[in-house]
Amino acid sequence: MGLFEKQFEDNVLTTNVDWLLNWCRLSSIWPMTFGLACCAIEMMAVGCAHHDIDRFGAGAFRASPRQADLMIVAGTVNFKMAERIKRLYDQMPSPKYAIAMGACATGGGPYYKYGYTVVKGVDRVVPVDVYIAGCPPRPEALLEGLMKLQEKIQASSVIRKPIHTV
Amino acid sequence: MNFQGIYDRIRSIQAPGVTGMDEPREPNPQDKKDKGRSGDPYVLVDPQRLPEFLECLRDDPSLKFELMADLTATDPSKEDGYLWINVQLLSLVRKHRLAVKCLLPKENAVMPSSVSVHRGAQWAERECSEMYGITFEGHPDPRNILLPEDWIGHPLRKDYEFPEEYHGISCK
């Protein structure tokens, strides 16, 4: 927020403005269309009517990183793709978030030992906010991860001084 | 045509490079070490003459193996000095199949490319080349197909050592 960046004390005005800005952000997390392997099928299921990610305002899958807030890394990341992922993440405008969906994106998954080209977790390439376990995770698990991300955004401060918790 | 018929035909037209054949067999009850062999019968061919052999089988009117269904390699063990080249041939007209194998020494893994005979061999040979370090002489496009261009080593070899890092990303 440029000029007001995290420099105000807590008071009724700033907390309410912060709450409003956070609410705006968490209610319209637009993910990037980005599926790498079988987890992407579950991600598509989340987008469909039965699970309906649109209930959380995150249903607008964008085809360009420049319009996206959230990168759902859904699937196996190999070294050839890792550089592209870094590049796409760098192209996303701040504030930006990343979800590592499934065992492969979290830590290499079944390819951990013998996968010669699989990156052992996408957190070696981009900073990850939420990890989702499963191989692949159920659609409900992805929704749970999204809600965790919303909690994280709700706890952040845009114009207030950040709350230091131990 | 069954395998015996195909093999007899290969022998009678004197297809180049044939060194033998092998068929699945039952284990020998007297000899405990003889476990027998399962799987398909195959024809063993000299790798340096594989393209000629494939061309001969493609053009023969009663064999007509006009489709190369697959070309792969295997590395059976670290001690063994040979790579196996496995070729699966299919005849759509005659409705029969044939497995062809070649033994290629690891120290000098160079063999002629089969692209001039079967154009579908291009990608299969590129994959074999990057995964096993086999050089196919006369291949029109010998780049890597799956691995990055600057990848070091051949991952499906038994003596492959995992890299420490690739472009600053840790591999361990």
C-alpha cells in the first residue's frame, strides 16, 4: 500500500481499514491455471459445480500470471519445469501466494528416492504458504488449504504495524 | 504367422545380421539354478546391422513388418558389460508381431540409426540416447527429448550418479 505501508499504531480506524483490505484480498484470490500432473484433475474437480471453489471467490482461474494472486502448484515439479515455475512466480503481482498441492509438490512424493529429475519440493524454487498432503489430495483438502490461506491473509496487516507474535 | 514361422522365413530369406533366437522355456527340475524363462520369443540381431535387418523385414512380402511399435533399451546390471536394445515390430497387414533384441557393449555404445527405415524411430532413439548414452549414427535430430539440454549423465544406466544440484536447485 505504498505510502501507508505498515506504519500506523492500532486504533479503530486502522484496524477496520486493515480488516477491510484483508477481506477484499482473501475474498478474491484468483489462482493461475497451472496443472502439472494428476493433482490438476482434483484441482479441476474443485473448480466444478460439486465442490465449487467459487464459493470462496477463488474460481476465476487466470491464464496469465500477471492477473493471478495464487499459484496452486498441482503436481510433480521437475528441474526442466522448475525454472519456468520460478519465472511465472516472479511475473505474478504482489501480494502473491503459493500452495504446494499434493505429495510431489510438497516434498518429491513417490519420486523422492529414484526420481532423477524431480525437484524434492517446490519450496526449493518458490516460497510456499500452504502445503496440502495427499496423493492426490481430495478436493475438500484443497478447499481446506484455501481456507488456511484465507486465515493467513486475514491475520496479515496492510497499514498497521505488524503484530509480533512469539 | 507364429514366431516359428516368422523365424523360418527370416532364415530362408537370409535377413542380414541375425545371430540367433531365444524362446521361453520351462525350468529344469534336475538343475536348481535353471529357473527357465518367461516372456516372448525374440530374434537376436547384431546392432550394427539392425537397420538393414529392419529394412529386409519391412520389404519382405510375407513378413511386412511395416510398423516399429517400440524401440527401447535396458541396462540389466552394473557388472554386465552389455545394454539390451529391444525393438517391437508389428505388421498391420499380416497381423503378427515380433520382438527383436540386440546386445550392445557399454564401452562403445554406438550403433546406426534406424530412422531411414522407420521414421517413427526418431523419438524412441532420442530417448534411448539420453537415458542410456547410446549414440545413434545418422540420426537427423540428436537432441535430448525429455531431459534438459545441459543435463549431465544418463539416468537409466545402473552406474548413474545423482547430481548434487541443477541450476542452483538442490537435488538431495
